[in-house]
Amino acid sequence: MDTTHHGLSEADAALLAMVDRTQAVIHFTTDGTILQANANFLAALDYTADAVIGRHHRIFVDPSYAASPEYADFWHRLRAGDIFTDQFPRLTRTGRRIWIQATYAPVLDATGKITRVVKVATDVTARRDAVESLAEGLERLSEGDLTQRLPVSDIPDLAILAETFNRTSGNLTTLIGRVGKVTGAVGSISSEIRDASENLSGRTTSQASALGQTAAAVEQLTSTVRSAAAEAEQADGIAQRTRDLTEGSGAIFRNAIDAMGLIQQSSARISKIVSAIDAIAVQTNLLALNAAIEAARAGSAGRGFAVVAQEVRQLAQRSSDSAREINELIAESARHVENGVGLVNRAGKDISTVFEGVGNLSETVGRIATGLAAQASTLAQINDAVSQLDGLTQENAEMAVESTNAARLLSGASETLSREVAQFRITPSDTAGLGGHPYLMAAQ
């Protein structure tokens, strides 16, 4: 195996040369004193070799950290053989901070004794700055600041992250702008819905109250009409019975008229008989007068016969007087009977008119009873319909109250969403072109 003049193989020498060429390398004593530094390290920290050799490592760190127990422990552990690989902040000659990805490792001699500490590092400031910029952007994004845009790094993988972040922030800005406008529209709509729901609830409640009163009135009217129908039915029965009674009374009146006619005929016959009696009494009186004359001519022999003739004459005279009185009474009775017949006939005509009126009244009451029964049935149906409508209106009133509560919840949620959206900070130009009717914003 070929070796160099330092006792290293050709492969080891090539490896060290490659590390020295690509990495920043610095050597320290175990207490941190700088032994040597390659060109990459010196260029990264803006130092010359003369400015750093013989000085302590602390010239590359923040003074407060250099004076801390943590820094002392760091070198204590290196002397004990620990190895550190991490990213470390370091200060250049001018005080500018850079970041290095470094490995601190002790170097052992052939006996295993630590003779020095070597650091192999790479300047990762650009990467670190890009990561910190991304972290800061994400932090501000988490706080709702969407105005942050990251510079695009020259490092390809970090450039992708920066571009993705910027694109995401832009998309979120546009989205939040639209959400803000939609939230405003939703707030406006929810307010209108809430107002409309409250108005509807009020009107529905009033309508329910009015409908309830209407239902009560219809129920009362139905009850009244039912009572009227029942009374009309009773009146119809009374009218029917009255009609039957008046028809019977009509027959009685007709019989009375017939009886008066018979009485009138009997009076006429009696008058004739009395007239005959009166004629007989006149003849008897004449015969008695003739007998008295003949008795006077007979003298004493006819004296008894004259007394008898005188008595017969007196009886005949009294019979004639009685016959005249009877005849006068019969004439007077005939006149009364005739007047009675006239009155009965007129009363019969009036009663017939009354009977006809009672019949018409009975028919009218029957029609009224039928009509009231139909009205009662119709009102019962109306009452059922109004009761159903009242129930539906009550349900509508409850739904209106629920709708009002939902609208209030929607309005409250919209206000909450508006407050949440307001936490995001965006520039007005990011929402340009989102104009239009606010109710249409959700479709954009």
C-alpha cells in the first residue's frame, strides 16, 4: 500500500484533501485554542489565519454564550470524548451571524489519548435563513397575517417551500377575501331572515290568536244554529199539530154551519105550523061568534051554549094571540139564525184563511228547520276546518318561533365567523375583482 510522507495511504490522503477542499475545517486544542483553520473556514468567518491561530474558539460565539456554563460544559464534554453534530450560530469578524452545519469530534493518538478537537463544517446560513423565514411566515400565518411573502431561496428544495408558501398565502388571501364578503352577505341575509322571521312570528302569533277567537266564535255560532235548528224542528212539530187541529176545527165549523142551516129550516117549518094554528084559531073564533049569535037567537034555551061559545071564543083569541107571539118569536129567531148563519159563514171563510195561513206557516217553518239543519251541518264542517286550520296555524307559529331562533343562531354564527375572518390581515388589492352582488359571492 502506497503512503504519503505523513504516513497516510493514498485513499486516506485523497479523502482528507476532498474534505479540506469542500468543507470548513478548523483544529483546536482540547481547551479550545485554535491550532489551524483551512481557507474555507477563514473565508466563511471573514478572518485570516494570523488573526485566529492561538486564539480561543469563543471569538466565534456570542459573548453571553461564551461566558455561560453551557459553553464551558460543551468543551468539558469534548475533552471527555463526546462528539457533537448540529447547526451552530457563529459570528464573523464583522459581527455578522452565520449558521454552520458542523461536527465537533476529538482526535485520538495511537494510545487512545485525545490530542486535539477537529470541527468539520458547512455554511448553511442561506438554508437556515430560508428556514427561519419560512418559520416566521408560518408563525405570522398562524396569527392570521396573510400579507407575508417569502423570498425565494437559491436552494432548490427550499425554493419549492417558499414558492408553495407564497402560493398558499395568495390562495388563502383570495379565499379569506371571498369568505369575508360571503360572511358579510350571510350576515346581511341572516339579519333579514331574522327580521322577517320575527315579523312572521309576530304575525303568525296574531293570526293564531285571531283564528282561535274565530274558532271560538264559529263554535258558538254552530252551537246557536244547532239550538235554533232544534227549536225550529220543535216549532215545525207544533205547526204540524196546529195544522191538524185547525183542520179538525174547520170540520167543526162546517158542521156548525150545517146545523144552523137545519135550524133555519126547522124554524121555517115551525112558522108554517104556527100560521096554520093561527088560521085555525081565527076560524074557531068565527065559529064561536056564529055560535054565540045562534045562541042569542035561541034565547034562554041557548044561554048555556052561548057561555060555551064565549069560552071557546076566548080560547081561540088566546090561541091566536099566542100563535102571533110564537110567530113573532120564530120570525125573530129566524132573523137571529140567519144572522148567525151569516156570521158562521164569514167566520168559516176567516177560519179557512187562517187554516191556509197555518198550513203555509207550517210549510215555511219546515223549510226553515231544514235550512237551519243544513246550516248547522255546514257550520259543523266549517268549525272542523277552522279547528284544523287553527291547529296548523299553531304549528306554523311554533315553526316561525323555531325559524326565528334558527335565524338568530345563524346571525350569531355569522357574526362569530366575521370576527374570526377579521383576524386575518389581507391587502385590499388581494380581493380585487370580487365585486358584484353580495348574495352571489358564495358562487364565486
